[in-house]
Amino acid sequence: MGGVKINRNMEVLNKAGKVISGLYATGEVTGGLHGENHIGGNSVAEIIIFGRQARVKFAEFVKAE
């Protein structure tokens, strides 16, 4: 459990807590939302909601480039 850290825009953060431009992640590959450990499989709603949010934010990123 755990994984890469993300912010509320689903952007992946480096070890210093800075955004890695253009890199987005959702679901159980991410850490920080529920802490380092949570019950596996309880992320179905999270995957759907945050997957959509990542798509929206990535589309905004691409349009800005």
C-alpha cells in the first residue's frame, strides 16, 4: 500500500513535495490520501472519481502547453 504522493489535482509529487510536470496518478498506486496503509479494494469509488479528475486536469495541462 502507499505509492507515489499526489496533490488534489492528481499531480505526482517528487520527494521534495514539488509537482512533476505532466505526470498524474490515481487509484491504489497513490499514497497520502488514506495514509500509508488502507484496506485494499476499498478504492473503487476513489478510482472512478479521481480518475476523472486526473483526466480533466491533464486535459487542462495539454491545452496550456
